[in-house]
Amino acid sequence: MSDIAKFIFGFKRFQKDYFCADSTVFQNLREEQKPRALLIGCSDSRVDPALLTGCAPGELFVVRNVANLVPPCEDDGGHHGVSAAVEFAVRSLEVEHIIVLGHCNCGGIKALLRVGGGGRSGAFIDAWVDIAAKARDQVLEELSTRDANVQQRACEQAAILISLENLLSFPWVRERVEAGKLYLHGWYFDFESGELFSYLPETKAFELLVPRCP
Ligand SMILES: [Zn+2]
């Protein structure tokens, strides 16, 4: 089956489950969506947010980009797609949680490290991943003697913290977090082991949230 035929077959299966017979899922979603969380994930095909979290249509508001990054709040009239999505999720949908979901073997973070070593990945990619340049510089300094895999994983996790920090640069995010109306989460999915980690401010580390299969 060709790729496109596979996608059309997949849509027909989706249509059958959600629109045919007695399915009322989209009847209830026709007028409005009320997701309780915004998830900022990577564009990587291996880390599909709805699939990973078992969410049905309407349950998760999602932004995906290279290396699951959030830029700082920049009110300069530019084309800020991620900031627009965060603004809509927080101010209009009033989500209660924002999850920044990073992952292992991230090509975007590889590009960030490559740029740090004087390499290039592409004009748009290099400029985009530069959002997490501080994370890279910190990792390369603190783990200068460690191998590339250790540096990569540390940089993937440090970049999540940069995005969480940048989220707080949006005044309406900070306000809601301080009022206890909005909770920020930093998650890390390791698809080599199948484990999920969550950042704990108390230990300043990514702690196991879901262990590997028994
Ligand atoms: Zn990635």
C-alpha cells in the first residue's frame, strides 16, 4: 500500500470510530473544545502526544515544533506561532496544565549541539534551536569530559527547563502559575527504554514517572 493510501485508509477507520453509527464524540465537540492541557512536543514522528497520553479528540491542545521549544515572550510584531498557540491555550481555553515533552535521540537537540561545535544544520533550524543555546553551553561546560550520548541526553533535558523558564516570561502565564491556576510540567520520554520522566524542582532532576515494562 502506498503511503497516501495508508493515510486514507487510516482516516476511514478514524471516521468509522468517531463519526459513524452511534459515535457521539464529535457531536459534543462540534461547537467548542475544552482541553484541560496544552502539550508542547517535538515534531519527531516517534513522539505523538495524543498517542503517548491516550488522549481522544478534544482532550489535548498540542503545539509541535523542532525540539519542543518555547521561545521567550517577544512583543515585536513577529510571526510567533508557538507564542500564539500558548496565548490561545492559556487565555482563551484556560488550560490548567502545560506539559513540555522532550525525548531521547532528538534531532533538534543534535542540531543544537552541532551548531555549538561549529557545524550547520540549516538556516531555519539553527536559528530556531538557538532558543536553547544556554542549555547547550551549560551542558558542554559541565559535562565536557563525558561522551556525546550523555551530553545529548543532558541537553535534551536542560532544553526542557529553558522552555519552562521561557513560559514564565509570558505575563499571563506567570500570573496564573503564581495564582495556582496553571501548572507547568517538564516531561522526558525515553523511547529506548519506554520510560517517562518528570522534572522535580525539589531534587532539580528528572525523576521516573512511569518505569519500564515489567
Ligand atoms: Zn525531537
